[in-house]
Amino acid sequence: MLFTSCSSDDDGDGSKDINVQEVVGTWTCTASTDKVDGKSITGYMVGESIIITEEGKFYSTTSSIGNGTWELIGNKISAKNTYGDTFSITIVVSGNKMKWSGSSSQGVSFNYTWKKN
């Protein structure tokens, strides 16, 4: 699988496209808010880790994300785990920090902050 990205704003929404190399690595969650059935859950993902590979795979220490495949287009990640759940995530990367804002096919919306190990 091949991933490409430019550093320009190709889609005109003012967001910066992310380079795959900025996302690849081992990340630990430092802050999280999940919204399920209208209720907010803070800190559920804190301390959990995810490994994101250049080959388009991810491996998580939490079953709510699981393991699976991902694709980066601009500043958005589209992912699918081995359970068949899908995730749509808008990301911002700054140095060794990455922020996710997204939703899953299970009806969960989330905001996570990750620190690269």
C-alpha cells in the first residue's frame, strides 16, 4: 500500500495536509474525551498506546480501537479494525503531539491527544 501527501492545503478548508511520516510510530494517549449516547467520558483512553505503521496497519492496546488498517488522505485518517468497525478521524500533528477528532461506526465521537514515544 502506498501513501502520499502534500504539505499544501489541497482541499481548500484551511487545514494542513499531513505527511505519513508524521503519523507513523508508537503513540501514547495523554488526554481523551469520548461521547457515547450523549454522555461524555473523560480519560478513558489515557495511558493506552497505538502503533501506526507505514504499511497501513495499526495495533492498539485497547479493544475499543483494536488492530486494523488505515489510510491517510490530506489531514484525515480512514481506518477499519479487524472487528469491522470503521473510524473517520481529522488529525493535527505538531512535533511529537497528535490530536484526533473523529467518530466511529459504533456511534462514538472522540477527541484524543497523543504523544509520540
